[in-house]
Amino acid sequence: MSKKTIVVALGGNALIEEGTEGTIEQQFENTRKSMAAIVGLVKEGHRVVLTHGNGPQAGVHLIRNEAGAAQVAPSSLNVIVADTQGSIGYMIQQSLMNALLKAGVKTEVVTVVTQVVVDKDDPSMINPTKYVGPFFKAEHLDACKTKGWVMKEDPGRGYRRVVASPIPVDVVEKGVIHELLDSGKVVIAVGGGGVPVCRLADGTLEGVDAVIDKDRASALLAGLIKADELLILTGVDKVAVNYKKPDQKTLDTLTVAEAERYMAEGQFPKGSMGPKIEAAIDFVKRGGKTVVITSLERAQDAVDGNAGTRVVK
């Protein structure tokens, strides 16, 4: 079997199971359970970069910001992403190191706090749409707006802060990540979509108050390090059209043209499969060979070609 460079994008269910409180103990337990498939890939000799989301954890930080506002200055969104890269990276790093040790695999795991460049003139900077943080009632809107927040109704649930979610254009630490892979390390990178930064006129970097989509950042990184495969792990074994309808149809293979047609038809909503399909299209268009979308449990089978939906040129 040929050895591949694979970027594995872990879904939110890899850390926090739906219906649980999401305590640190539960997150650790769930992370440990999630590592079996990754151990299998490393054992087969593949070079692996792990990426992950941070939605629930970032939400907790924002609630802490509110609760402690009278005593300590709040953290900005870019700092919160950096914080969660460190804390989630630690959980994945330790859990994977322990799992590799038990499997008799001598490989080091390292977390890279990763900055991802966005365009400060991205349209989403003017019209933010990404919901973050807790829900508020209508009577709290004025107080929220005095903080400079943009508030929108999350239909049927209340009002929430919305922030920009710009398209990622570069990964600052791509060279370091490539070097770590070359030296045989398993790398955890672009956690939570990466810390959003913009380049100033003099070439220096500055943090941006935004949230980058994790799958899009994973696709960008995969292209930049010339990965053979992008493996997007989610809550389903295969991508489906007419999802949860009587005529639902699961897909073994999806070409870029078919994916774009289904996107135009509205088959893949923004809140679920949409960003994953957009990321897959982006990676393949940048010259990537294959994207596989499947569940965490089928990850190793998918890399071996026996599970999941393959998105190809």
C-alpha cells in the first residue's frame, strides 16, 4: 500500500458527544475513543496532520467573558481561538500519544498554534453571519450593541452575536508543519480554523476578530503542504442527496461538477454538509487528488478505499 500524506479534519463529535455537558472529563474520554482510527493510519505509515473544530469550547470562553466582565478584561476572538488550539491540542496530543504507545508505535505528536491569513476586505467582514456565543433575549439587545457587537436572530432560539467568517488565503506556519511531517511527527494544526490574522502593508501580522471555517482551513492547509488526501470526519458514513427524505440517495463518488450542481440545488445546507463540500471542491480544484467524507468510525476503511464518499476531479 502506498504511503500518503493525509490531512484529517476531526468533526465536533470527536470531542463532545451530542447530549452531554461537555465537561473536560467527558471531552478527554471522547477524544481517547476517537484516536483508534488515527492510530491505524499512523501504523500503516501514512503522514498525518490532524485538524479540529472548537465551536463549543469557544462558546464557553465567550460565556466566561460575559460572566467575568466586571472583574477582568474580555479576550478577543482571535485570542480565544489560540487558547482553544492549545487546550484542545493538548487533549488530542496526549490521547494520541497514549494510544500510539499502547499500540507499540514510536511516533511523537506535536501541536502547532497556527495563524491563518484572511483578507481584511473579505465581504464577510462587512456582513458577518457566523453565530457565536450564548443566546440573548430581545431586551438585552441594546446592552449587547453598546459593546460593538452585531446581533442577529437565530430563528426560534433567540438573539446571538454574529462575527465574520472570511475565506482563508494562507497558513503562516505551513513550512514548519511540512518540516515536522518530514521528520516523522504527527502534527495537530489549524485548530478551530486557525487564528485569523491579516497581513499589514509592512508584512507584519495582526489578529482579526473573526472565526474561520475549520473544513475550509483544513482544505487550504492540505493544498499548501501538497497532501494526497483530505479526510473529513463527520457524523455520517457517506454524503447523501435528498437527505432524510423518502428518496434519500447515498453517494460513493462525487465529481467536482456534480458537487457544484448539488450545491446550487441547495442539497448541502450551510449549517451541515455545505462547508464540507465547499472545502472538498476547493482542495480538488487546487490540485488535490481525493477528498473522503465519512464518519470517525470508518476513517481507516475510508483511507483504504472501502468506505465514505470520495470527491474527485
